[in-house]
Amino acid sequence: MKAVVYKGPYEVAVENVPDPRIEGPLDAVIRITSANICGSDLHPYEGRVEFESGMVFGHENMGIVEEVGAGVDRIKVGDRVSVPFNLACGTCRNCNQGFTSACLRANPSGQPGAGFGYPAMGPYWGGQAELLRVPWADFNLLKLPEGTEHELDYTMLSDIFPTGYHGTEMAKVAPGKTVAVFGAGPVGLMAAHSAYLRGAAQVFVVDHQKDRLALAEKYGATSVDAGEVDVVEAIMDATGGFGVDSGVEAVGYQAHDPAGNEHPALVMDNLVSVVRATGAIGVVGVYNPVDPDAATEEAKDGRIAFDFGTAFTKGLSIGTGQCPVKAYNRELRDLITQGRATPGDIVSHELPLDDAVRGFDQFDKRVDGWTKVVLHPSH
Amino acid sequence: MKAVVYKGPYEVAVENVPDPRIEGPLDAVIRITSANICGSDLHPYEGRVEFESGMVFGHENMGIVEEVGAGVDRIKVGDRVSVPFNLACGTCRNCNQGFTSACLRANPSGQPGAGFGYPAMGPYWGGQAELLRVPWADFNLLKLPEGTEHELDYTMLSDIFPTGYHGTEMAKVAPGKTVAVFGAGPVGLMAAHSAYLRGAAQVFVVDHQKDRLALAEKYGATSVDAGEVDVVEAIMDATGGFGVDSGVEAVGYQAHDPAGNEHPALVMDNLVSVVRATGAIGVVGVYNPVDPDAATEEAKDGRIAFDFGTAFTKGLSIGTGQCPVKAYNRELRDLITQGRATPGDIVSHELPLDDAVRGFDQFDKRVDGWTKVVLHPSH
Amino acid sequence: MKAVVYKGPYEVAVENVPDPRIEGPLDAVIRITSANICGSDLHPYEGRVEFESGMVFGHENMGIVEEVGAGVDRIKVGDRVSVPFNLACGTCRNCNQGFTSACLRANPSGQPGAGFGYPAMGPYWGGQAELLRVPWADFNLLKLPEGTEHELDYTMLSDIFPTGYHGTEMAKVAPGKTVAVFGAGPVGLMAAHSAYLRGAAQVFVVDHQKDRLALAEKYGATSVDAGEVDVVEAIMDATGGFGVDSGVEAVGYQAHDPAGNEHPALVMDNLVSVVRATGAIGVVGVYNPVDPDAATEEAKDGRIAFDFGTAFTKGLSIGTGQCPVKAYNRELRDLITQGRATPGDIVSHELPLDDAVRGFDQFDKRVDGWTKVVLHPSH
Amino acid sequence: MKAVVYKGPYEVAVENVPDPRIEGPLDAVIRITSANICGSDLHPYEGRVEFESGMVFGHENMGIVEEVGAGVDRIKVGDRVSVPFNLACGTCRNCNQGFTSACLRANPSGQPGAGFGYPAMGPYWGGQAELLRVPWADFNLLKLPEGTEHELDYTMLSDIFPTGYHGTEMAKVAPGKTVAVFGAGPVGLMAAHSAYLRGAAQVFVVDHQKDRLALAEKYGATSVDAGEVDVVEAIMDATGGFGVDSGVEAVGYQAHDPAGNEHPALVMDNLVSVVRATGAIGVVGVYNPVDPDAATEEAKDGRIAFDFGTAFTKGLSIGTGQCPVKAYNRELRDLITQGRATPGDIVSHELPLDDAVRGFDQFDKRVDGWTKVVLHPSH
């Protein structure tokens, strides 16, 4: 089959690789209809995070079940399914408690948490390919309504829609609350959309890219252009000096000013400033324990020197980490099916698999208008 | 009346000051029977935090109601009451939501949160004195069973017992969970006691002072002597390499190694190491936005460069801040009354008010056996 | 002043009564701009529940603060405010825990829970009048944006909007869930509106009055006409035989079939049938301990013989009781202010106080199109 | 193998039946070391609930893994395990949300919820036998420390300890709360034990059998002898007229007075009376949709005419249903391992499998001192 293969920094290729096949009784093989390029794919793409040459990319996957193992009886061949980016065994202690993002058995390295086509998440090939093997298929796969409707919406269920939603969950967004989302990339936009789905009264979205801010406004948010205003001042003014109830960090370790200079603590500091005393922050932007190219010595070891003293004085709570997709994807699917959620509105480009190289290149360069790329290996 | 008055770094005095009196219709005046010296009293005492000369110390107070204002009708003269260290109006937005620790109206500075006899918490005199004025008395005061029974237990309800409990609440301690408490000072001991009251299966308490560790064991905890073992290794070994479900930070900004050298990120780093992936940390040890005497340049501005990258990778949640005492003191009182909680077991010294100077001195020097001092201005 | 006074079954009058005045330091007097007639006003109006002759009606009140007592300092003269229907002291054990609906001190009868102008809720005159006295004003009153905007929306904050919302809270409505609301009276409509504000994927509303069902559809709900279809069958079919996650009871003890015959267990039985195994039911329709005119002997003593055996087998949870308005009204206010909630859409008639008699009569007869009546004593 | 087989009302026999064997890749076969007789076994034993002749009894099972299917890789041969009474697939919507008690796939009848050796829970043989087949073994089985220690405590993890705990969860028992448990049978005793493990301040246990009340006191509870005092009056007096925060129903549909006459609503009515306004009731005593031998016509159809009017007026919440054992058994196991929980203290008789007939007979007759029977098929 054809697949997007990692070759080295800034180099991917669409190549022929062996077809995946059923390896155990709980496996399924999926024919991929949509596989998105994720912002976090750019971390290894840019060489910022180590990735094994030859690995197949892709953790935002959906498709049609092609084959199932002998022990699979919930999922059937022909089912249209979404594949959560985090792969989980379904029977360990963390899976039992809903923390599929920290499955204790799926990652052979022994580190909690596994996934597809992504550094440090185990040996599992990704889905930017014609076919994808999914272990523990009955546990992991989410059934979708048959047909082809809402393809661009449902394809967001594998990662960024639940991930944005997870940010709002950790930030304790609830009806009538005010929210500040930092970062208007795909995850930040999904956080803004999710915040309104959860009943937020007002959502601010901070970024300095105008195409992304325009999308945020399409979801009903109030945009705050970091290139034009003092972000903290703008949000404090707009909330009568009180601040917002909830903050979402959707930027991560590469936080930088509009001039492009990285300041690892910048977004956390801003969040500590704009979130009200006793408020909550949800961090879904990625921070890494090791980041050799970081802007400060401390940040190379994962140390982010943000204003913890003020956080304590305000009594803030901070939730962090990868989204356990299964905790949310069923309900988000139903919102799409009922026409109440439209995460696919952020898609700017649909490409055949053969165009993946161009997709990575343009998305990585943040070319204006390239907000989200969906690959269609099989259609 | 006589009161403990702040004169300057390392200098307090027991002096005559004017009696407090009813100033508004919602005030009460309390005759203090017990007022404890708190570890956080040592912050201004040591000059580490600015405090106004002439202020009366004391935010851990209980006593008998002496007089009430015209609008007080729940609390009666003669009631035996505990006074939460955080003073709250009872009618603002934060009080409405139970965040009495961040009352929006009680502190004339406009900063959320007020209290008695403590820097930056407003102009309210403390209770290391014969009498104490308590505004919004009907809202703030907790009634205790009449008489003198359980005095040393009930006196812990004003601050450290709820504060330790708050740490376990933010750390999501629940039946069958494992817990690591860093710091075996009075708050850490109360956290350990609280963890068991909430049903913890096992509680580790880390410190390097043997008298304190002995008290931790008295509450059923497993002591970890930081002066003798590698703390992280010891806890990981004792949990089969899994780590603990919950961690409580009961040390604060002056975290130091057994040799006495401060490392502002030390305790947070250890917690990030020993708390399991997806676990929770409750921070009740105090961190300040400004700390001119801190060990690092960043920490002088409240910046604590702990390993946030690993915290994110593990998906930890971190709750911080002062305890809203009213959220817990009623239930903790009832546990004392029923004989199920014995927070007073940590008291090492009961002194008359006149001995307060010696109490501060010995407690500040962490003289062996001086774990908790209770002053009895009126008995 | 003029006020709507209860004279006896089916008889109210607009009469001159003495002006209320400040009686204690925590009182305020409000000049009423809007006072709604509530469905539960019809219980005493119809003589089904005992009410004292001479009492002033009205527990859905808003207006402008006219005067405040000496101890009131949060609320100011001139503030535009909403008055929660349940009156609460703000300092008792239940108020401390947010259960203002069960205040232990406000009702002189000693029964938990007090309110305005309503049987068994204490001696407090209602607000279908020019002026209203509100005790514990700082605690009870909710400030509204000044001016006259959104008057019909904000006036729903005193009772039915929070009450409908409370039904969805007890029914555990959350993003992506399906909901069945029984009863399309004002409270049921607010429950449907609230369910969508909380992110429900689909909301069914059951009634047999077409004007009300039309309003339900206006809020986005799927109407189920009990006069035309088998309600249980219709909902089970629409959910693929699975049932709904959440059910809201917004009918109460006078549940009847389309022919008008009362069956006290009818709505609860239907809810037990249509709510999925492990689902939740929120009961905001009123059931009374004593109901001499009930259709069955048991129901006269408050006994409702619904299918508890099936409820147990399905593992359902059932929340009941009056709404603690303060738990929700601030956030719902902010949703109105931001234009995201429009509870006032249900108002069919705005009348001057002098027309109150006609308002009661037409609303009680459920004359087509009389869905909700708002009186404007002062405008 | 030998097994306890149901023959008809009041008739069980220990007979030879075919050995169970691995039927699918996810099965395990367990050699049973302990299998308890449950109070709910008496429902079919007494002929009150229909049961298929020839079925093997037993849903409270633990033992050693004898053999596993090809797809089982978490559980190993030789593991000592507890078998939750509810059997669950681990991959359906309800299992995903932790409701293993309402698994949508395990019961071929299509009704949510499956189990071992119990009417209406599917075709699965029970474990009062030498061997037991457990489908979905990796998901269902809980590993225990190897060896034979705490056998009588761990054997309570399959049902009654989690079931009693579930009652306290639904009743919202929390630190410092007061609790009333109705029924001092094994489940009620486990509820009392659980309530204290969760930090309750005081637990009342109501029954009229003195041997059971003595066990309740052993767990620290205050016994209330229904044969000697007015239960409601006794509890109200002991709580200063306030009532208890939480109530647990551990009796079920056969509620009867000390004279033995059944009153289906008796226990629910008492709970509605003694639980404080805004309190919570957890119902783990079984109520059935069909009960042909019930004392009232309504109760034959599962209708329990309890005082719902008062429940509404007090704003009570009521949780019901079978316990999802996996939600609690890991943490309860750890409490046993750490010596903090001792559920096995209720065991009065340990019998070899051959004595099962006598065990059923004596336990069913509630012979004094026969509080809990454990069979040991293999030891």
C-alpha cells in the first residue's frame, strides 16, 4: 500500500510499504478514508522531537473496517469508524478508569500511553496510508453512521475535537462561564467550539494569525490579536477587570511572541494573569520533558518557569495532558450527527494521499489559509 | 487587652492594646480561649514577607462570643466558636460559590481573600490576644459544642486541619488511594490525618525532622526520612514502581534540602516524579508572587521552574491555593465530636499568652519537640 | 400600594395594601418592574393547596432597589435586581452548602425552605405588587445590567429558568446527551432550552397542548404530542430502542391524560420507561405530601405508586425538589446578557398590574396562546 | 466437577456436572477457592423469583486461574483473582462509561446487565462449583496478592463489599456525614463498614435481628433495634431532630415489620423520614418489576407507593440499582491488603461445597448466628 513515510527532518515521502494485516485475535484493519495532518506531526517533521526513519505518519484516522480478528465481535467488517489517536488495551487499571491516554499495556516501552504513527507512542504505524491495523479493535473503534455524510466533521473525532474539548473539561468550562483560549490553531479552534457547546457565555481566542482568528469568530468567539493589542490588558478590560473563569492552553512548548522568538513560559504566564482567582486552566498544548532546541536552559529539561507564586495566590487549578479520546468521542459524534457541532469547518484543504508532501510543507510554513489539511487515501 | 504585637523581624511582644469593639451591625467580639502559632506566622516573623509593625498576630483562633452587633441573629453571646482564618463577606460571587478564601469584598486592598493578623490579608487584627473582632459573624463563625472538651482538637479547625484536608481534596484523595505528603509540619500532618479520614489505603509522609515523622506514624502514615533515603526511589519502590495516586505539597516556597539549602522547585519536582500518570497534586504549601530573599532570580518573581514537561506527559493535575475553611470545618468538627478525628495530637506546647515570645522563638528555630504551639489567652 | 391579593379559590383581587418597609438592617425594598404569574400560583388559586386569605401573590419578581437597611452594603439603591423565589438567610448550614431552597432559618414554621407569596413558604408577601420587601438583601439579590434591556428574559431568572435548568442538572444533562422533558409548560420549556445550553444533542418535549409544543420546537426541541402518539413508543423509536440519557419531570402531581383524568404516577412511569438503564431523572414538577383532592387514596398522602421495581432494575437515579435559584442565576444571567439564552421567548402576555385578575383567569384555563403572563407593576 | 445445582423452590443439590471449558479466545476458567451464599440467592431459592432448574448457583466467586483463551494476555494461569458478580463485555457504551452492571452485550436476552448463576442475568453458570468459566477474562478479573492471606476478606470483593459501598456512593456519604443504613444483613453491614471507610462521622444501622446488630456495632455503628424502638423517632432524636445526611436501603422488596408482615414501602418511607432535606438515599436492596407474591396488588407490578410527596418537598435524591463492581473493587482490595478494611469479619460459617445444602437451609431460615456462609470448593 501507499503511505506517508518519515525520512528525516523536513522530509516525508509517499512510498509503497507492506500492507498491515491481522496479527492477533483482537485486531482490525481499516481502509482509511480520511487522515488529517496534525499540528503535533510538525514536531517530528521539524526535527524538534526524535522520530524513527521509516515510520508511517498519522494519528488522526477514520475509515471502513476491512477485516477483523477472531476475537472481534462488536465491530463488523464494513463499519465506518473513527480511530482514537491514543491506542489502549481496555483492560488495565488506567483504561478501567477512563484514562485511555495513559494505557499501561499498549506501549511496549512501558511508558503510559500509546498511539499511532507518533514519537514515543510505540511501534504502531500511522494512518496516513491506505490501510491501518488497530489492535483491541472492539475497545478502540467508534462506530459512525454509515455513508459519507459529515466526513470532514467526523474525521475530527480522532484527535483535535476531543482534544480541544478536553482542554475545556480540565478548564472546568460550564454554562455561563467566560473562557480564554490561547492559540487559534486547530486545537484552539476546537476548544473554542467546545466551550460554546458546553454553554460558555463568552469565549476569547488569542493568536496573531488573522486567518485563524477569522475562523475563531466564525465559531462565535471574540478574537484577540496578539500582534495588535496587549493580550492580558484586552481580556481584563473586556471582563471588567475580573478575568475569565477558564483558560485553555492550546499552544505548547513553542510559545513565541509575534516576532517569532520563543518564550517557554509566555502562554502560561498570560493564563495565570487573565484567569480569575479560583479559576481553572486546561493545558492541551504539548510540553515535553526533553527539548534540546528550547530557548532556555531550563526548558531543555522541560522546566517552565512560569509565575507559580501568583497561581498559588489566586488559587488556580491546572489540568494537563493528552486527551483520553474515548471519554468524549461518542457524545461529540452525536452532536455532529444532530447538526449541532461542525468541527469540519476548519478544514482548508482536502488532498489525495499523493499530495501529502505538499500538505506537510504548506501547513508547516503556516501559509496563509492552510489551517487544516485532510488527506483522503481512499474515497 | 493584651496581645501579641509584631515589632519587626524576629521581634514580637506581648503588649497592651485597645480592646476591639463592635464596629458594624454584623460584627461579633470573641474572647479567645485558644490561638495557635502557625507556620505561616513565621514568614513575617522571619522578615521574609512584609508585615506592618504594630499589627496583632494570629489567624488560628477560637473562643467564646462576648458581644454581637444588631444584625447578628444566628450566633449568640456565650457560643463557643471556631473562627476560620479567612474572613469572608458571605454575599459576593466567590463566597456564593464557596470560595471564601477569595472573598471579593473583605479585603480593602481589592485583592481577593482576607484574613486576620496576616500580611496582605487586610487590616484585621489577629487573635493572639484576649479579644478578637469578627466581621460578618453569622456567616464566618462555626459553632462548637459547649464546654471545654476537645479544645486542642477544635482549635485546629480554624486553619491547619481544613488546610491539610484541602490539600487532599485538591489531590483527589479517595478510598483505597495511595498518597504522598511532602512536609511533616503541622499542615502536612493534618493532610496525612485527612487522607486516612478520606479512606486512603496508604499515606507516605516525607520530611527530615524525626520528631515530626514520629507524629506522622502516630497517624498511621509510612514515614520517609529525606535525610536518610532517596525520597523518589523510596516511594517508587514502595508502590511497585507505579507511584502514588495523589500528592500533597505542604512545604512551600522555602523548600530546602536536609543541609538547609533552598531549591524552590525541589518539592514540586519530587511530586511530579512520584505521582502516577493521570494523578493529582494538591499544593497547600505557600508560594508567593514576590520573594526578594529567594534562592534563584526567577523565584524572586514567583517563578518556580519545575518539570512541567514531565507533568504534562504524565497528564497530572495541580490544584493550588489557600483553603476555604468553611468548605470543610463543619464536617471536620463533627468527626472530632464523634471521636473519629484527633488533630490536636500534634500539639506539643500549650502556653499562656505571656509566653508567646518564647513560643515564636522555639517554634521558629524548629527546636526538637516543638511541633505545634497553642496559646491560651483566656481559659 | 396596589397588590394582587388572594381572597379564596379562583378569586384574586388587585387592592390597596400597606407599603412594605425596611424592618431590619439586612432588608431591602424593591420597586417591582416585572412579576410573572407562575404555574404553581395556580395550585392555591385553584384551591388545591391551602393559602391564607389576604396574602399578596407573586414569587417571580424583579425590579429596582428603592431602599436598603443599615447593614446592606453590597446592593445599592437604584440597582436593577432579580429576586430569587426562594428566600434564604445565607448563613445556615444548608445555605452554606448552596441549598438555599432549604434554608433552615428563613421560614418561621421551622420547615426548611422559605419564599415569597406562596403557601407554606413563610409570611413573606409576594411581588405582584408595586413594592416588595426582601430580607437578607445582600445575599439574595442578583444584580442585573442597568437599563431596561432584556426585561422579559431577566424576569425568568427569579424562578422558571433556573428551575428548568435545575431539572437538567439533576437529570445529569451533558454535552451530546439525549433528553426527554415531560411537560411543555413554562418550566418544561425552560428545561428544554437549558438542555441545549448544556450541550444536549437532542431534546424531546412531551405535551398535548399544541401552542406549547410549538414553543418547544422554537427552542430546537423535537415535540412529542401525547394526544396523538404513544409517548413511550415514539421516544424509544426515535432513539433506536435505547431510550434517552436524561429525563425531566416538569408536570407534577396533577399529571393527567389528554382527556384530563389524573394519574399521579403517569409521568414518572413514562420517564422510567424512556430513560436508558443507568440514566437519570430530574423532578421539578411539584409533588406534595398532602393532596386531599388527589385521584387516588395513596396520592392524597403523597404516595405515588410508580414503577420503582423497573427503576431499580435499570439502575436509575432520581433527583427531586425545588431549585436553589442562586446556584444558577448568575450564569444564566450572563448567557442572557451575551445573547445566548432567550428565556423570554415564552412570554405571551404583558399586562399592567390592574389586569392581573384576567391574567390568572386566562392562564389557569390554559386558553390557547396564554403560555406565560408577565405583570408590570412599575415600568 | 461438583456444583450446587438449583432443583426447585427450597431445593438445591450438590451434583456432578460437566466441567466448564474455554469456549472463546477471551475466556478463562477459574478453580474456585471461595464462593459465598448471597442473600439474593435466597430469592430464587424461596421461589420468589423464577430460576431455571439445573442452573449452577453462585455469583460471589474467587479462585485461581486454571486456563486462559488465546486472546487473554493480562491475566495469567495461576493468578489469584476475584470475579465480579456482574459479567461485562468491556467494550459497549455502558461498559465504556463504567456501568458494567448494565453491559449491553453480555446478556443474550438483550436486557442490560449480565451475571453468573442468577435469574435473568444470562446463561452463565455460577461459581458454587469447583470450576467457573469467565468470559472477557482480561476485563472482568481482578488480580489479588498471591497466597491465601485475607481469603475471607477478598471473597467479599465479588459482590457485597462493593455493593454496600455502592449504596454509600449513591447516598453521597462523605467525610463528617451522618448515615442511616436500613438492614443489617451482609450488604447493610458492608454499607456501614464502607460509610466509615469514607469518613462518616456516625452511622446508624437498623434491623431487628440482634446477631446482625452486634456485628454492626463491631464495625463502629450505632445499632437501632426495630423490634424495640420507633426507628424514625430514635434516629431523629439522636441527630437533634435534623436527620441524617445519607440513607442506604439494604433490605429490598421483602421489607417487613418485626412480626414478619411485608410492607413494600416501609423502608423507603422510613428513609424519606430520617434523611435530612437535600439529603441522598442509595438503594441497593433489590426491587423487582414483577413480584407475584408481593403483599399489595401494586407491588406485584413493581409499584412501591412510598411518600414521594415528602421526598420532593425535602428535595431528596435517590440512586438505585445493582453495583458496577469494577468501579470499586480495586480500591477496596487495596484497603484490605493494607489492613484498613475487614469485610470478612461478618463470616459466620465456612463450609465445604458438600455442605452447601445445609448452608442454604440455615441461612435462609436466618438461624441465629448464620450471618454469612462461605463455601470452599477447592482449598
